[in-house]
Amino acid sequence: MKHYKWYFLIIVLMALSVLLSACGKAETPTAAPPPTKEAQVAAPTEVSEAVTETEAPTEVSEVVETEAPVVPHVLKVANTANITTWDPVKSFSTEAAYMANIYEQLLRINPPDSAEQFTPLLAERWESNDDGTEWTFYLRKGVKFHDGEPMNADAVKASLEAAADHAGASFIWWALDHVEAIDDYTVKIYMTASSPVDLIASSLYGAWIISPKALQAATEDENYFEAGVDGGTGPFTIESYIPDQEIVLTRFDDYWGGWQDGQFDKVLIKIVPEAVTQQQMLEGGEVDLVTRIPQENYDDFRNKPDYDVIVEPSFFNYVGFFNTLRAPLDNTKVRQALSYAIPYDDIIKIGAYGLGTQSRGPVPAGVWPWSPDVKQYTYDLDKARELLAEAGFPDGGFTIKLTYASENATEEAFAPLIKDSFAQIGVDVEIEPMLFSQQWELSKSDPPNAQDMFLLLYWPTYSDAGSDNLWSMFHSSEYPFFNLSYWNNPEFDALVDDAIGLTVTDPQTSQEKYVEAMNLLVDEAPGVFFLDTQAIFIVPKYIHGFKYNLNYPFVHHFYYELTSEQ
Amino acid sequence: MAIESKTISLEVPVHGESPLKQMLGIIARDPLSLLSTVIIILFILMAIFAYQIAPYPEEGAGKTHATNTMLVPSQEHWLGTDRFGRDVLSRVIVGSRSALIVPIGVVVFAILIGAPLGAIAGYNGGWIDEVIMRVTDLFLAFPFLLLAMAITAALGRGLNHAALAMIISWWPWYTRLVRGVTISLKQRAFVEAARAVGVRDSVIILRHILPNIISPILVQATVDLGTVILAMGGLAFIGLGTQPPKPDWGLMISDGRSYILKQWWLSTFPGLAIFIVVLAFNLIGDTLRDIFDPRQYQ
Amino acid sequence: MRKLEFLIRRLLTSFLVLIGVSIITFALARIVPSNPAALYIGPRARPEDIERVSRELGLDKPITVQYIRYMKDVLHGDLGNSIATKRPVRQEISGRFPATLELLFTAMLLAVVIGVPLGVISAQWQGKWVDVIVRTSSIFGVSMPAFWLGLLVQIIFFRSLGWLPLSGRVDSDLRFTNPIEIITNFYLLDTILTHNWIAFKDVALHLVLPAFTLAAYPIGLIARMTRAAMIEVMGQDYIRSARAYGLPNRLIIYALALKNAIGPTLTVIGLTVAYSLTGAFFVEVIYNWPGLGLFTVHSLLNIDYPAIMGITLFGATGYIFINLIVDILQAWIDPRISLN
């Protein structure tokens, strides 16, 4: 009779599942009627009730579709970038790829070598006083947020104040004194120190202009945005969102830039972490654009006539911090020796699949204040041994503990290469992968007893690697944040501080001081500067208008710029 | 998996030749089981002498070889090389330590914890039995792999933690098994007789109970090993087990996933290794189970 | 009276086990080698933020207070918010579970439809080559790692032959052309109910590979068990007398023997359901299937501890609950067995 038990089990399971489905359904917000389709032959009355939102019971559907039986013009994208938050103030991570299509800043910085440095977005024009402490922005008129609110000086003031107060990247506004709404369409920003506010205001983080209504809602409910709600002015708005799965953006009909033929009505984004899956989806025609395929396979596409393969510099770079508080890494000669023992070419070839160039200091190529005058280490084991001997370690003989973020596949590939190379000069490496948050916590909690070497992928928050990369990673500070070599060099500090102050008023002197600081950094070697990464794109020939912007490498595609024949 | 294992017999022939001899006899009579046994022994030897056998032992352990990346299988590299230029054959050989030996260790430890508790519970009964069995209930109330995964995640990724997590979620099965066998043995005439004439409990357990528990445990362990190897391979596959650059079959399958379109050898061979080993354990388990099936002795 | 006593005892033990399970779950989340508050805020958090969130989450209170607070929330249906998605864990679970269930049911259906006949055929030709093939392949099925099998069939049926879709539950285009109307959250059923045949075909095609990958193990198991049960039944007296009466062989096998062998097979099916739940983790990862398994793996890798706690609690509670109901029903139907 034992089998009864399992017979019931199945029935119970079924009953339970129906129950659960019912619960799930009850939580689904009802959506507007969807487009019907002539292809649906049977039972048109039932079909007309069909709903565009499907899988998860939590989607938000804001579209109001017309009854017209038209198939929308859809762009399909596979993207690795996940959503860590939909809150435009807090946003400081991969979701920027989508944020930039939903929200807008006052202005957008153009790629290097463009005729104009900036593209005006919500500000039509702007000016600053001579020492760069007072900036006036004249706003575009007649712009509406997705929720119908007007975009005006009050909205800008509220957005910037929110950013300075609690943005993920609030530190970019550290010098903000206050924001003043002069009239409906004029905003004046007062800074406590000379600052490149044009650069700051074009940041991908902490610079979005957000509907005051949405901002208010978010102060009342911390998770207001997380269901997939937005309050931007951008060309697209969130139609639905299923975590880890897909995002559907739909065009904002009242977008101030207007709409042309060939632009897309909707963008369907599949979140696909696996590079090989993205490639298969692209080849199978399931998506139009991808963001990552296995590097080994890019050549396949280079030879195909239907695709363009585009390689561009990006503004990410990989840095390794030596713990300068601990012996023997407190010895400059030891750090220099190890810098000579890094197999830069192999790391680029194997770790980054050839997509990168050896760094010159911590500023990535193409980003202010990068300079070809900054020195580099070569891969030279003899030199390394010599320096070790001078430092009193003729055969190495010490062990260093290296930590990296286990979620970063590139760092995972670096680690064994470094270990093997160091082994040749007698230095043993103990590799410890951890989650980034754990790695970082360890490094900040007790520096003298933390790791010996910390691998980090870094990028400037906005397009100024002087006040960001150089200051954040190597300027001394009371508590470590990103200066994880715990280095303290007054000469370097002074040079960087001076250079930052001169950025707006005397860029040339500023750059000279930066170069001096970076060469000092390379000499003292508190860190290893591995490589500046490159971005690679595959664009099918039928998609037009693709433009890469070095300043926003997280934004793989600005969907508004893309067109195709319907 | 645990499931099928629970259907095996608790009743074993009492007082015959030694259980181990009996099992070996059964295996020797079945060509498929014999072959499987040989395969498993070869794999275990391979794991023990991994660094002597592997053509590139250092690469097996993780040393990179930047000029040799992604070579197709050839005479120098029978199973090709990976992204770091490491010999895949050497990686598979060295990887057998974490993919095969560690699961065997997990089962051994689970038995060492589970079996004595089961014997105590079954022999004493009463509140001791109640307490021990409620604790096993607690652990068996979780879907098995879910508990192992949650424990590993909480302790932190890595082979040691994964093994510990597997032992924690696996021992209750042996407690239940041994308890069942002990209770049935206790009711047997020879045990009751021994108790009646006042033989000490410890002597009864050692002389009469223990020898008769060994064979069901061995059968069970053989059947379980395939499952434990698959489960630990799964943990490594999703990234909770062995951490790179150390080799492990499950991890190698996962690493090779990105290259499956062109570098097919990266995932194929470690997968094949898991498959063969698990198949061998299952074939032996199948035979043993058929022979030890209660119906055969009715 | 004994029924009532049994019911109360069974309820009580289930309740105690549930409390134990919740303690284990809670303890697991607290041994995470990381500051929960730091995890909650994410990278680039400032010390003062961590302190604030610690206070908000009650992490500064003693551990027993934290546990009681957590249980209070759980009893109100609040499993906390996921760190990764910032949304309620309860919502995440209930939103994804139907996808997993649909996959599970399809796989089980496949396993029965394929496994039972295989077992019967095998038993019918016991000792012949058909039997050998079926037995061997069923052991093959049980020995195949799902996370490897999944890759192999993807290469064959998507990459080489192009017959079946690679991953996912439904084609991306469908939502614009033939949107699925949600009734039961089982897409196959929903598309049938709404006569949405284009979507039905798409959903069915997407199910084939994952369902087969998941079914490999239970097919082998069910075939083996059916075979064993059939052989046992066919050796019994009434079958022998049926043969002696000259009833056709086919009738004997399908009408008499199978009917009696189905009982033990059902046991296996039940057990396999439980196992398949764990196999689903790997299948969902490989096929990017938007179910609970995929979410679980993501949560585990990111130490999304509220999600891990919620899922573990959900899984264990489901297990306990089903067992309880089954036991009670069984006691009602056949009191002799259970009440002793």
C-alpha cells in the first residue's frame, strides 16, 4: 500500500502548484490591453484580453497601446549587464547600460577628437566664471518627464541635490555648495572649489535629471523604483522588467528629440551572462546585438560579410595594489622587482583575450589626463632578480597573498599567470578568490593584516581620471577606500591636489603636474598597472547609426541612435 | 541518489562467510561489475599517483603555459590544452583527486558519523532513539542538494567547505539505514539469546551487530558514491566547489562551457570522466542490489 | 480516537521540525563570512551607510532577538528583500516557481511515458538483447551528469541540427506577436486554453531539451523499477494460471501484470519528483530557464542571504507539508499501516 503515499504526493503537488500559480497571478498588476495580431486565428475575443506582460507576477506595464494591429519595430539585444538597482540616484553599476537610454543628464560628453567636447541634452548652453566655481546652465524648454511632469529648474535642483546627498556616486559632487533656480529654465551651480562641472554633470552616475514626483515617491518608499518604474526624460521608458531575465523598453512618444522612421518602437533586452549563449543567439537570429561573445570567436565574425567588428579603447583598467604597510612590500625595491616580473603581454593575450594595451599609470588611454610621457615597466625577470637581491632577497623566498573578485573572469585569468611568473623569481603566491564585497571588506578592515596584493578593475566615475583614478587610488587618506596600497606620499599628494585645482583654469600646467605625479607613482610602484581594456562590438550591417562613446563604455548602445529597415 | 538507495534491503544473510568476501564473489561472477571494479580501481590509482602519471604534472596543478593555448588534441597533448595552455589530460588526471577521492572521503566520513549514531539509536531505543531520529528528520527535511549548497555558500566557496557541507547533509541516511538493520538484528534469535545469557551490550554490538551491518553499509555506499560524485561535480559546476586554478571535473565542464562551439575538448573529456566513474559505481551497485535484494532470500 | 491521536502527534512533530528547520536556516545566514549590511548596500558603500543599514536590519541586536524578529516577519509572509533584485523574496519565489513546476511536470511525464514501456518491454524479453540494451541505457541515463548532458544536446540539437531553440522558456518575439495570456502560469496549458497555437508550438519546442535533460535520470530509474516489478509480478501464481488458461500473452502483460506492477513504480515516481527538484538547478542554469533553480544559483553565488534563507525555508516547508498531508491521507485510507 506504500505507493498511495506517492500517488497523493503528486496530487498534492499539483494542487499546490495551481494554488501557487493563483497566488502569483493575484500579485500581477493588471496591464493595459495589448496589441492583437492578425496571425491569431482562433478565438479572437479571448485573445484580445491577452496581456503583454507574462512570466513574473511583478512586472510593471506602463504602455498604453493603440488598438491598431501593428507589430512594433523591435530591437532585440542580449546584454550581460544586470540590474543592481533601478533607482537613478543610487545607480552606480552595470544598469547604467539601460539608464542612459531612459534618463538624461544636462549634457553628454563626446568621444575624444570630436568637433565639440559636449552634446547638449537637457541644458541648451552653459557657462562658468573664470575660476570654475559658479556654473550657469540654461535649460531646454518644453521637455517632459515620462510621468508627465515638466522638466524645469526646480527638477534639476532637486535631482542634483539628491545626487549630492545620497547618490551611489555622491562623491562626484563633494565640492557642491548649493544649487539655485534663477528662473524656470536657468540653474546656477555654486562650487566650493574650482571644478569641471561640465564633466561632472555629464557623468553616467549621480547626474541624471529625475522627475520630482518620482524622487518624492522614492523618499517615501526606498524600493519605489525597484519594480521597474522610471522617472526620466530619455527616449525610452521601462515597459516591463523580469529580474535576471529581460527588460522591455518602449519609446516615449513625447521625447523632445522627436522620432524618425527606422528608429525602434521597443527594445527587448535579454540578460544573458554567458558569452557563448550570446553568440549562439546572435547567430541564430534571436537577437540583433550582443555585448559579449567568447574572444576566440570574434574572428569568425570578422570574416562574415554581414557584420562589422569594431574594436575601441574603453576607460576601464586593471590595477594591482601592493600592501605597502607590510614587509617585504614596504620596500620600494621589492615592489619594483615584482613590477618587472609581471608578464604584461601574456596577461593581455590570455587574461583579456588580446583586448587591451599595457597601462601607463592608473589613467586609462584616451581619458584625461592620460599621457604618453608616463613610464611603463617591461617584463624583465633578470632585472627583477637583481632588484630583489639589492633589497636583500636574492632568491625571493617570501610568500604573498593575492586576492581578486571571483565574479571577474579576467582577474581569475590573471592570477595564475602572476603566480607562475613570480615563482620564477622565487616568490610564492597564494591565490584567494573572494566575492568583491568580501575582498574589499578584508582590505579596508585591517590593512596591516589584509592581503598583500589586491586586483581591481577600475574606471573613473566621470571622464576625469585625475581627480578620480589618481586621487581615489593613490592619494593618502585617513581610512582606506580605494587607496588599497595604503600608500602615503606627501609629494604625490601635493602634485595631485595642485593639478586638480588647475584642471579648469590651466589645463596645461595641470597635465604637467599629473604626469610628474604619475611618473613618481610608477617609480615608487605602490601598485601594478596591468592594462587598459578595449571594447569590441559586433554590429550586423542592417543596423545603422552605431556610435561608440569612450566616455560611456558601460552603455554599449544608445538605442535612440540606432535604426533599421522595418 | 538517495532515493533509490532507500529501497535496498535491510535484511542480510546472517552468519555466513565474511560480507566483504561475499560481495567480492558476487562482483567477480558478473563480468560487467568486474569491469566496473577494474575501472574504478584504475581511476583511484590514477588519483593517488596523479603527479607521477600526468604528462605535465605542474600544468595539472595550475601552472600556465602561455605559448600553448587552446591546442587541439594531438600526440603531445592527447586531450588538447585549455585557455592557459595547460594540458587537459593532466588536468583531468589531477582533477580526479577533488572529483573522485573527495567524494569517497565524504561518504566515509558520513558513515563514520551516521552509522554509530544509527547503531546507538537502534540498539537502545527509547529517548536516545527519539532524539537521534528527530535530528535526522531535521536534516532530511531539506531537499538534499539545496542544504549542501546553502551550507557551502554560507561557509564560503571552496572544496573543503563543499565536502563538509556534503557530509553534514548526507550522514542522516546512514543513521537511518543502520538503525533499521540494528533493530531487525536485535529481534533475531542469536542476539536475544546472547542478551538472555547476560553478554555485555558492547560485546553484542561488536560481535553480532557490527559484522552484520557492514555489508548493507558497503552496498549502500557503493550505490551512493555515484550520487555523491554527481552532486559534488554539480557544486563545482555552479562555482561553489573547487576554486580555480585548481582542477576539478565539474569546474572544467563549467569553464569549457564558453568554448563549447570550437574548443569542444575542454568540456567533453572531464564530462566523460565523471560519466564513466559514476557509470561504473552504478553498475556495481546495480548488481549488488539485485543480489542483496530481500526477495532473493525469501 | 487513535486517528485523532495520530493526527495531533504528526502535527506536533511537523511543527517541531519546522522550528528546527527555521533555526538552521537562520543560523546559516549568520555564519556568512561577511557583514550582511555591507552585502545589502553593495560595493562602494560608505562606513556610515553600513552602520545605518545595520541598525535598520536590526543587526546590532542580540542573535535571539534577530531570530524572533525574522520569524515574526516570516509568519506575516515577509521573507525580506533580495539583495540582488531589491524586491521581496516572497514575490521572487512565487513569480518563478511556476516555470520550475512546468519543467518538472513535463520531465516527469516524459519519464513515465518513456520509462514505463521500456521497463515492460525489458521485462517481457528478460535476458534477451532487448533487455540488455534497455538495462544498460537506463543505467547510462542515471549516470549522466545533467550539467554535461545539457551541453551535449544543445550542441547537437541547436548548433548542429538547428531543430530546437537554445535556451529560455519562450521566444522573445512572441510577446509582441502572440502574447501568452496567463491563466495557470503553465504556458503549455495557457496557450491551449486560449487557442494560441503559435505560442503553444513555441513553448513546446522550448521545453523539449530541458525536459529531456531533466528526464534522463528518472527515465532510467523508472525503467529499472518497472522492469523489476513486472518480473516479480509475472512470476506469481495468478499470472501462471492465466497463462495456463491460454489467455493471450499481450493481455496478460498489459492488463494483468502492468496493473499490479504500477504500484511500486508510483513509489519511484514520487521519489524521483523529489530528486528532480535538485536536478533542476543545473538544467535551469544551462538552459537559462527562468525558474526558481536559476534564481537559487544566482543567490548562492552572490550570497544573497535573504533569498537563500527564503528559498531554503520554502523548500523545506514544502517538503514537510507534503509529507504531512500524505501521511494523514494515508492514515485515513489505510489506518492499519500508519497508526502502528
